Amino acid sequence: MKADILIVGSGCAGLYCAMQLPRDKSILIISKSQVESSCSYLAQGGICTLKNEEDYDSFFEDTMRAGHYENDERAVEIMIRSSADVIKDLLSYGVEFNKESSGELAFTKEGAHSASRILYHKDITGEEITKNLYKEVKKLPNVRIMEYTAMLDIIAGNNTCYGVVARDKEGGVFIIKANYTVLATGGIGGLYPHSTNFRHLTGDAVAIAMKHGLELKDINYVQMHPTTLYSDKEEDRSFLISESVRGEGAKLYNKNMKAFVNELLPRDLLTKEVLGQMKKDQTEFVWEDLRSIPEDELTSHFPNIVDHCKNMGYDVTKECIPVVPAQHYFMGGIKVDYESRTSMERLYAIGETACTGVHGRNRLASNSLLESLVFSERSAVKIAEEYSEIKLSGLVYERCDLSRYSDPDKLSNEYKSLLLNEIGRLDREEKIKKTSEKRDNKYV
């Protein structure tokens, strides 16, 4: 099988990239599961945008502060400056954002934001954006989508990517040759027992990149979401209670129903406070109170959350709900430049699997959809600019022994161990460094 451009992953990043690529190129999108089973569909809160020039410095500072100033400033600037054009694009594709009674776009505010700059569609913004991108991609005659098709490895030689080894839903293993390959495989939530991610998202692309010696960045920067609905049952994934809920006034209480924290702290700091309170109270959750939000606003802005909680036995208009932190987002990943090029020729990475440097140590709420779209578009533009037919070396494919991929469970476990061990190693090194710095500072 061959394509001019192969996109591995069908979330908003992969779909938007396909939309921006030249129409005269054959594009193949493969998805490990069905298209709708990407975390892009799960994003509740919204998408940030630069409302006006007066908000630029504040938007920039909020992003940097949330990221503990470990962000790449140029990448942050690119994202913010590109936001208005991305929103125009989305509106042209039929994406509907909530509006004020005047007909103007409505903006909301979330934790760590100093101003209301987030566009949203009820509490299913990710679904609204991604389903419309999917609808548009399906209209393109040059794009083919293969669901339930997993990437097992990339095919590389002389630091150049020649395509991938893949497995279809029947278990058949085959080669996909491509002039350019774009990795858009999402996050790593499937590696954790509690995560808001789909379970099949296990960071395969990052593990494969490690295996081939690609540059990585900040892969131990893993964000917890402070508020997911607590359940004592084993579930496929944790249900996220959007940060927008707290942005609109929801409160967090300890076991005695007393407020204990500023609900609008950045996610990592709030998670730390929640976990600390749980330890102090010796409980498995804290309480979140949505009753401070007017009922009509609650049901119109957050219908998905209201319905899910109702199905789980909670009436959020009358009672508090139990919430607990869970793994949510991956700030690190495969290191890329400002056009989303990896350290390997003809190989790009976009979305959550890539590390552009925008997020630093901790992602600012509602920057994920924006970052994914901005840099997926930049990757498409760069591919179009430099496009050339690769000199396909038969020897590269002949050396690819497909029998090595015959045991999918063994391969999956190898990738999981590789990635988790590296994350653990980096965490340990960081902890030792911090301990050493504390000790040195004590005697200064």
C-alpha cells in the first residue's frame, strides 16, 4: 500500500492537517480505533483565541505562568497570533460556538486565565470541532480513512522515514509506503489506571520514536486533571468535570463540606491541593458543588456533564458530586520545530503526541485544541512547500521483517514498558535534582 502523505491518527490534528494539504496528493489516514474514539471528541471546555490586541500580553503571560515559564516563547507567540485565523476556518466548516443574546460569540473563563477568551459549544466543544472537521474530510476525494488500523513501527533508513508497518482489524500486518508521514496519535492515558483518555491511546508513536533514536522533549510532563467524577467501579476511562464549571463558579469542598482551595489555580497546583486534602481527610475524593451556577446556565452550558452525572445517580442541581484527579494530558512528546518537523527527515508529529514547547510543564486550560490545529496547519504548509517524491529504496522494505510484529500484545507491552520506564527515570532524576538544590540552598 502507498500514499503520498500518511497521517497516523484521526483526531482534530490529523483531520485538520488533511484539510490543509494539497488536493492533488493522495492522503491516507489510519486510526487505531474508530475516528470518533479520539480524545479530541472528549474535550469539554473550549478553545482559546486572541479576542483583540489588548489581550495578547495577558494571554501570553497566562500560558507562560501555567507552564512554569518552561514554555518555548516563540511557539506560544505563533499559537496566539494564529488563533483568529483558525477560528475563522472552523466557523467556515460549520463549527458552532455559543453566542450571546446579541448574536456575538460568547467567551468563558477557566482556571489560570485572567480574562474570558475561550470559545465553547455547550460542554462538548471538542466533539463539535472534530465532527465538523471529519465531515469536511470525508468530502475530499484524495483522502482515504482506514479505521481499526494500528501503526506498529515506522520504516526508517539514513534518518529518513519511508512509511510505517501497520496492522488491520483482521490482524494482517503490512507496509504502508509514504513520501511523508505525520504522527498524530494522541496521548498516553492508556498507560495509567485512571485517565480521562480512551484506553487505546498508549503513546505508541513516542515509544517508536524512542526506539529509533528521535529527539524527545519533556516526556515526564504528564498533566493530571483535578476533577473527574469519582467511581469505585472499574471504568474504561474517567469522566471529566470540565474546568469551565469552576470557571463559572463551582466550588470544591472537603469531607466537612468546607471550601479549602482557590478553584481557579492552574491544574497542577489544584491537583496537588486536592490530593493533599484527600490525604488529610483520609478520603478517596473531594466534593464539587455546581449549585452556585444558575440552573438554567448549568443545563444549557453543561448538558453533557449534567446528563452523565444524572446517569451515575447524581442530581447536580440539588447535590454535590465526588471528584478525584486523574491523568489527563501529555505536555511532552516527540520534539518538533515550529513547522512540526521531527528530527527524522520526512517525518512530522502534531497534536498531543508532539512537543512544540507551547505548554511547558503544565498546559493552560483550553490551549490544547488550539495548539493542535495551529501546528497541524503549519506542518501541512511545510509539507506542501517542500514536497518531493522520495527515492523509494526497495532494500529498506526488504529489510523489514514483518514476522517481528506477529505478536501484537508482546509488542504493545514492550512499547508501554519502554515509555513508562523512561518517564520514571526522568521523574527520579528530577526528584534527586530538586532534593540536591534544596540541600544546597539550605546552606547558602
